[in-house]
Amino acid sequence: MISYLSGKVLAKGKNYLVVFIASGLGYEVKVSPALLLKAKIGEELVLYTYLNVHEDAQELFGVETWEELEFLKMLVAVNGVGPKSALNILALGAIEEIKNAIVHSDLTFLTKVSGIGKKIAERIIVELKEKIKTDKNEVGEGKTSSGKLGDVIDALTGLGYSAAEARAALNKVNGENEDVSKILKAALKELNRK
């Protein structure tokens, strides 16, 4: 499973970016319209990705944060919601706003998305409402840090490293004033030295 890409934006299509990575490969990654506008050709980009495999093709869908990726996976788990629809749902607003719409059974909010009718919106609400409430009520004992460093630890554990390995790598990387992508790159380099 491809969960993370870091590289330069090589090209932009109607609904995708081509991300050129260090090994010489260029991945086509479907992204939201907002991310498509934000990404600049030639600039570095970090994406968390979801690989959708079906009988005749494999597609990568990319988002900017680990939290968006986890929420996209929740949405895709709902019968009738594919990754394209999930990206469009994420484009409705902040994740908390979308989660609140689900918790408060706001069909009007969810049906703003092309391809999401009343029936699928109801299914999203039924299947995710309690899960979202439970997630909001958890104390967060799995969260090791907050802010940027917490995001990096979450990303590294999502890539298969233990929380202890992630913390050890972060202790060797001085990145308090860097952005998350730079801290993550440095931590990955540190972990790959072992």
C-alpha cells in the first residue's frame, strides 16, 4: 500500500497531479480541486495517499494531512462512497465541520457533493455517526504528542514504524521551527540510516 509520497509536482491534469519522486518515478495522484489549485509545478509536495484497486485499474488519491487520510478511509468504508466522492466530501470544509454535519444528521450539507444523494448521505450518517462520537470522546491515549510533532509521529506510525522508533528519530532531528513535511523527511532519513 502506498500511504505517503514526497516529491516535485511535475504536471497538473484536470483532477490530478503528477508527483515526481527521488527514485525517478512519477505518480499520478487524484486530488481535490483546492489542492490542485494550491499545488505549483516544480514545487515540493507531501501527500498522504489512498490506493484504490479495482479490476481494471489502480488509482492513487492524495490529501495533505494524516487526519484527512484517516477520514477519507472512514468515508470510503461506507457502501456507495468511493474515493472520488470522499475527496469531494473533504472539499466541503474543515474535517470538524464535516464530522459535525454527520453527527447532527445534516443531509443538506452532505448532499452538496455531486454524486451524494439523500440515500447515500443517510448511509454515511448511520454508519459514521457513532464512530465519530466515540472518536471525539476518547481521551486520546494513543496520541503521543500534539501539534506538528504529534502529526509526524502519527505519520511515521502509519508508515509502519513503532511510536518508540518515531520518537527516537524525532529526538535526533531538530525541527521545532520547520514545517511538518521537512520534519517528516528528516525523520525518515534518520530511520533509513538504521
